[in-house]
Amino acid sequence: MTPDARPAKGPLTLSPELRQAARRIAQTEHLLVAMDFDGTISPLVDRADDARPLPRSAAAFA
């Protein structure tokens, strides 16, 4: 991360459009969340078959 690309501090604010989209998603009966695994919810490893989720990542999807 470059010094100019630091994350903003303070509360997260959502645009009205994003807030409305989040409400619609929250009301769905079934939701599929598809993500990359190795390096996203698990540490990067040399062999993708060895990737295991971090405990907090696994808990977020439970």
C-alpha cells in the first residue's frame, strides 16, 4: 500500500444505492457467496490443496 492509498479512518458510510442493494440482498431466502480461497480466506500456500481457512474467516461463513 502506498502512503497515498491509506484506508480512511472513521465510520464506514454507504451510498444510498449500496445501502438499498444490501437490504435487497439481506432479504433473499438463499444466497451464494463465491470467493477465491487461497490468499483470501486462507494464507497463501505453495500448493492450493494445502490451503486451510483462517478460524475467523471460517466463522464468518458459518
